Amino acid sequence: MMKHIVFTLALLCAAPASAACYADYKAKRDDPLRLHYGVVELAEQNCKKAKAGDAISKRISKDGWTLLTVISVFDQSGLNAKKESAGDYFLRY
């Protein structure tokens, strides 16, 4: 019995601490106006829609983009469905 408990605890400790977190967003760049839709991976502490905006803004602003909106925050299961739509901006930032 003790072996089963130890084995179970070992498996639980070996499991990942957190699931992957992603967000999709819309951004713009002015003069001339350009728009893009993208997908980014987020750190666990930013895995809420309210916090994702700041993290995304910091990343994309380095290339002159302004965040328009965070569309959603999701886990790995929603990632592949968004890959084609995001094109060059799929996990770019």
C-alpha cells in the first residue's frame, strides 16, 4: 500500500506545474494604417484577459504596433485552430 502512495505522489510531482497559456489579439500600426491578428504565448501570471493586454502591448510595441484588443485567452487545445488566421503573427511575439 505504501508503494502505491509513494508512486502516486511521484507522478503528481512530475506533472507540469501549469498548462500553457495563449492569447489572440488585434493590433495596428499607423502611417500607413496596417492591421494584424496574432497569437502569443503568455506567462502564467498574465493568463487572464485583463492582464494579457499589458504583456502583449510591451512585446508588440517594440515593432511599432499598438494593441487594439485582446480577443481571448486560451490553453493549448485552442492553439492549432488559430494558426492559419494568425499567419506570420502566430507566436511571433
